[in-house]
Amino acid sequence: MKKQKVSIYKCSSCGREEAKWLGRCPECEEWNTFIETAVSSEMLNARKRQDKTKSGLPQTVPLHSVDPMQGSRISSGIGELDRVLGGSNEACGIMKNSAVLIGGEPGIGKSTLLLQTAASAFTKGRILYVSGEESAGQLRLRADRLGISKDKMERIEILCSGNLNEIETVLNSVKPVLVLVDSAQTLFSEDAGSVSGTVNQMKFCSYELISWVKEHDAALFLTAHVTKEGVISGPKTLEHMVDTVLYFEQNDKTSGLSETDDCRFLRAAKNRFGSVDEIGIFTMGEKGLSSIEDTGRMFLVRREGVLPPGVATAAVLEGTRTILVEIQALTIPAKGTMSRVFSDKIDSGRVSRVSAALEKHLGLRLSDQDLYVNAAGGIRITEVGSELALACALYSARTGLPLPADLAIAGELSLTGEIRPVRRFSSRVKTAANLGFSSFLGPFAAETASDEQPVSGLLAAKDIKTAIKAVYGL
Ligand code: TYD
Ligand code: MG
């Protein structure tokens, strides 16, 4: 690796060292004695280490005597963002002394989310919004469009710069409690050595900003673009440095559901202070992003009468809430010699596994078919409890027999054809019942395990054969 040269300033009178040039030495009070001295970065690091241990040997602390970082969350004021950031019911949101990275493709809404957070965060201190992407005028225009009130704007300081030195100077004078940086890719510093705009520059500057918030009891939000071409230079390279990584995703707008056309999902890829199961669901509208808390019917298609063949309603868990999603399947004779699976919302490996189990245990020939699978509303389904609904959708598509419109389904399908119990089964049944589904197909164990009174309309099946029998009355 190339050794980097860094400059420090040394007082020619008493030998005091400073990172910046000073007119008067604070030690010996002489004027104009600081001289620039070049040192290698290793030397500088060694000195920093020495400084830390000057007072004695490095000390360990017994774990039990360490103060837990409790009660130091700031609510972002945006329900769905707080949900993804994690925390308990009383206090969820941004952890103090932490750094959150928000990644996503350009135009997905990262800057909008940042500005909305600046306006609605529950904090009394100052908020610094650093933008290397937009001018102050553009930000003001967006703030007006979002309907941010004047008194909310008062506490937000704007700095349009990507220069780390400038940002650090402002940080030290403004002392904000919340720092929002848009984006990591626009940060640069002469101290980072290499050419500006490189990954090294981005990493160096981000690291410095993360260190600043950790030392000053503040919190940091940092955005980074993901582009199809530049995966390597994007947010991935920063993931290890921050405490929380959130990715913004959008559906592909081909679903044809008007309400979900502008639906955006915020998923945690890493979270030191919470679960990574929760997703935040937003829509982008005239006034920016709005949280969708009532997601019950979001991913269902409104239909009159009977369902078309190939459609099944799955009750899936997304974090702690149940969402009902319409799964659509289509099977057509394979065009090639091999059957293919076209599915991006449900893992195609899962589709292959479920179809193999159907073929084996029901004698339903699928291996000569091309399988197309989709989820309404463009939501990506990763939960294992969706397998039984997927199996029913494939069965219905292949046989042309529609499923009952009032049926919701949850269950895991094993390779042996058995239906396994799923987490939080009763909450799924309850949500489906509230949304007007009068029957529910689930695993057999679920009924006996439930300590409440037997749920009406519950079809419990121990394997796929009895499940199909129960649904179609065959
Ligand atoms: P933006 O937040 O700038 O995305 P990013 O920072 O991730 O690149 O903008 C997202 C898109 O949303 C942009 O195309 C404009 C649109 N938008 C709205 O539809 N409504 C609004 O109120 C705002 C502010 C933006
Ligand atoms: Mg932006």
C-alpha cells in the first residue's frame, strides 16, 4: 500500500504539535512559531495511540459496570422509519451516538426522507442538513412542497458542501444533535490522499463523520446511491462502518394496482439496535413520503365474485405485522426442453421446491411447464409461511380450478408434502378475519396448539393432499 504523507504543525519554540496552523502557541504563548512538518500516516496513528495510553496502561472495564445505552432514542417522527430503526413500543427510532446508512437507487426518495426526518424528528437540539447534491434553493423548494412549517425550518441548518473540512468546522460550531448527510458519494477531503470522488475518499470522510457523532452524543444519517453499474463503489463499502443499514426499494410499477403504484419499501440489511425483519412501507405522493401503517389490503386486488385460477391469498408475516398478499401463478407448456421458473418476488428456488413437492405428492405434472409467479403490489415475499399459498396458486393455475375468494392461507410446505406450523399463526388468522376472509387454510398443529376457542372457518391440514381435499372438497 502507498504510504500517505500527512502534515502536522510543530511549534519551533516548545515543540507542541497541532493538526492545524495556529498564530499563537497555546503552550508557550509565542507568536508565529508553528511550522508545517510532514509525517507519514502510520507515525500519526502511532502518536494518537501513544496519546491515549499516556495516562497509563489501556484499561478494561467489567461488563456489568458499563452503562447500557438505554432510553437514548430519538423518534424520527415518521412511524414507518421508526419501525425499521427498531426499539420498544415506548421508544423507537434513531439511537443516539449511532450512524444510519440509507441506500437506494437515484430517485427513490432518500433526500425526501432525510428532509422529512429533519422536519419531524422529536429533538430539541439543532439539526444539520449537509447536501452535496442540491443547492439551498432547491432544498427550500422541496421543503415548501413537503409543507414543512416555518418554525420547523428554523431549527434546520443547511450546509451545501461535500468538503469534509468545511463540514467538520460547521459541526464543531453548530453542535447539532442530528446530522443528515446527502450523500456519501459527494464527500471529499484533501487528507484522504487520493483523487476526489473515489471510494477511499468516501470511506475516509464517512468514517470521520461517524466518529464525530459518536464523540458528540449525536446521530448521523448518511445516504448513498446504488446504481446498477457501480455496485462496488456504492453503499456496500460503508456497511461495516455504520450501525444500521437501510435499503429503499420500489415495486416495478407493473402491478396495475393504483394504490400501490408508488409504494416504496424500507428494509434493514443490518441493525445493531433492532431486528432486520421489519419493513417500512411508504407511498410517494404530492407531499412526499407517507407512512402506510394499515397495510392489510394493500397487496390484494379488488375483485368481484370468483377468483381467476392461479390466484391465492397468503397471510405472511413482515416483521411483527401480518400482510395479506395475492400470489399469482401461471403455468404454460414449456417452450424449451427444460421447464423454467420466472419469479422475482418469490425466490425461484422456493418456487421450484414447492412445484417439485406438488408433482411428487399430488401427481400434478409441473416439470413440463414454464412457471410464472408474481405477488400483487410488487412486494418481495421472503417468508416461509407463504409456501402453502404458493402451492395452492400453482395447483389452481395448473388445474384451472379457482380457489374460494374468501380463503386466506398460511403454512410451510416441506419436501415430504407435510404442512409445518408457522410463527404467530393466530395473529395471521385474526388479521385475515378482520379483513373479511371467512375461511383459513393452515397447518394441522395450529388448531390443537391454539389455547383459544376453535376458530370458525379454519381448515387444518397435515399434508398437501388433505389441504387440497379440504379446499376443493374432493
Ligand atoms: P429524491 O428524494 O430526490 O430521491 P433520491 O434522493 O433517492 O434520489 O426524490 C424522489 C422522487 O420523488 C423524485 O423523482 C421526485 C419525487 N417526489 C414526489 O413525487 N413528491 C414529493 O413531494 C417529492 C419531494 C418528490
Ligand atoms: Mg437525492
